Amino acid sequence: MASELENPRKAWSVLIVSTLAFTVCFMVWMMFGVIGIPIKKMLNLNATEFGLLAATPVLTGSLIRVPLGIWTDRYGGRIVMAILMATTIPAIWLMAYATAYWHFLVIGLFVGLAGGSFSVGTPYVARWFPKNRQGMAMGVYGAGNSGAAVNKFVAPVLLVAFGWAMVPQVYAVIMLAALVLFWLFSHSDPSHLVPSHVKFSDQLKLLKDPKVIKYCQYYSIVFGGYVALSLWMVQYYVGEFGLDIRVAALLAACFSLPGGILRAFGGVLSDKYGAHSVTWWVMWVSWVCLFLLSYPQTDFTILTVNGPATFHIGLNVYTFTALMFLLGIAWAFGKASVFKYISDDYGANIGAVSGIVGLAGGLGGFVLPIIFGALMDLTGIRSSAFMFMYGVVWVSLIWMYWTEVRRTEVMGSNATPFSLKN
């Protein structure tokens, strides 16, 4: 692939309008993270039921990612993205009329299709850019994850002013407007399509590739964890610190916003320093943050020579938010670096591989809120969610060490040369 853009105007137009469309899709996908709180109270749901409610849209958005990625390779991102967005609009509108728990679950499955947009846009925008700038392009597009933060700014205002039912109605109108803009300013290039002799079954054979499985594990943390905590944090702030829903949503956005918009910067870093270096540091920063976030509010008593002395250990809301902000930055970089791995190793099949890895990340975003709720119902400890994520990060660090770090030769003829020069 050439080192320069062949058609800069079209390439940047596709990237900008695709990122806008993905931001709206992600905002809709994360809707239950805010409106789920009054629905939980209305339906008297426990933590596990709330976790399932919040995660239901994530399920279909995850399962549809593999076929969407393959269809994008075959038919082009423009038509696939437009059809996907149009399909979700009726379901988003109908959400306002749901009254029973099963209503929300069923409609949520259709609303969740919006989450599949990631596997469409990633290969779509990447193919408009040369290989040495694909990390940047995919990072910019992935910054549409900030739709999770936009949801936390918009939904609470609508909820308090008009009630939760107004949120899906406004979101349906926004999705329609985004669809029109996308169609007007996006473009197609037949040369970006995978040749017709490539079979569906051939692309699915990538599931047997150990490297693809490893990238799925990484992405289940940096994206799956991001989605899960974006859905979980508003009610966590309300329950743990007793905050008003508007304040809780604003603080929760301190995690969601950098976790979205800084993905573009992560793409630039991955282009410059390589996917491995960025991902390795992301995992270690995650490990430290999750270790500190895991510690529950604790009172303990020590018997001293002067009698019992009681101490309290626990994160206050400011320290907690600062750690979540740092975790959001790390995961933004990690989401970009994982897809840099994919563009480096599977340049001819980005759509299929990104669909598979995106599926793993999305399934992480579906399963984790349910696990968070079950752990809280079982233990009564809210920070058990971070304890579980801490364990998952340990698995990735060990896996990465044995498959990448340990195999790096630091001495001998094949070692990477060291230089003090930049």
C-alpha cells in the first residue's frame, strides 16, 4: 500500500462522518447505563437483574460483529453501516413504551444491533489510509467510544426534565439524523472489497489462530471492561457514595470520556512504538489501578497497649474518580493497540478478524455486568467488580509474558539494537 493517501478528501470525509455515526451508535448502545437506574427502581430489580438489563443490548451488538465484519469485507462499509443504523431506529423508539422487564430485554436485543457498528467502521475507514497510518485512522474512529460519555451528559438531563421515556425517543431522532449525514458524506471504493472467491468458512477459520484468540483476550479487558464499567459506574456512584444521578453520571464520564476520545492518540502511539509496547504498559497500569480500586471500605480495630484503636481504609470519591480516569486512559490506548496488532498481522482480512476480536470484547461487555451484579448480590461488596477485573488482567499479563515478552531476544545477533539516539 502506498505511504500517502490516494484520495485525501474522500478518506477524511469517510473517517469524520463514520466516527460521528459510531459515536451516536455507541451512545444508544450504552443507554441503559443511565435510564436503567429509574427502571430498576420501577421494576424493583436486584443487582443481577440490573446487570442483565444493562448488558442485554451488548449481547446482540457482540454476536452480530463477526458477520458484519465479513459483510463489510464483501459489500463495503457504506451500505452495511447505513442498513445497520436504519434497522435500530424503530427499536430505539419503541423502548419508550416498554412496561415489563421482558419488554426491555426483548427490545434491548434489537437496540443492541447498534453496537455492531464497530466491526463495520473499523475495516471501512482503515482501507482508506496507508498501512503506516491505519493505527491513527482506527484510533480516531474508535474514539466514537466517547458516545458512552455523551450518553452520561445527555440522558440524565432528559431523564430529570422529562422522565426516562423521553431518552429513547430523542435518541431515535438523533440516530436518524446521523444516518442521513453518514449517507450524504461517506463514499465507496470497489477496490476495498475482499475478492469474491474468499469463502465465509475460510474467514471463520481465523478462530483457530492462537494469535487471534490472544487478541480476543486483550480486547475483552480494554473494550469489554470499558463497556461493562461504563454501564455499571453511574449506579456504583449512586450506591457507594450516595450521589445524585446527575452528579454520578458526570463523574462516571471521567472514565468514559478519556476511554473514548484518547483512543485516537493510542492509535498514533501504536503506529510509532508498536502494538506490543503499548499493550504491555496498558496491562500494567490496569493492574495497579484495579488493585487499588478493589479495596472495599474497611473499618478494623487493633488492640494497642492503650486499648482498642479503630482505623478506616477506603477510597474517597475523589481518589476513586482519579483512578477511574487513569484506567480510562489506559484502556483507550489498549483498544487502539489491539487493533494495531490486527492491521499488522491480518492486513488483507481486517474485517473478519476485527469482527472476531470485537465479538470477544463485546461478549466481555455483556458477561461482566452480569458477573458484577451476581458478585454484589453474593458478597454484598460493591468493589468485588474490580476484584474480578484484577484477576482477568493477571491472566492477560501472564499470557503476554509467555507468548511475547519471554520470546524477545535481548542478547545475541537477533537482539534489538540499543541506541541513545532518538
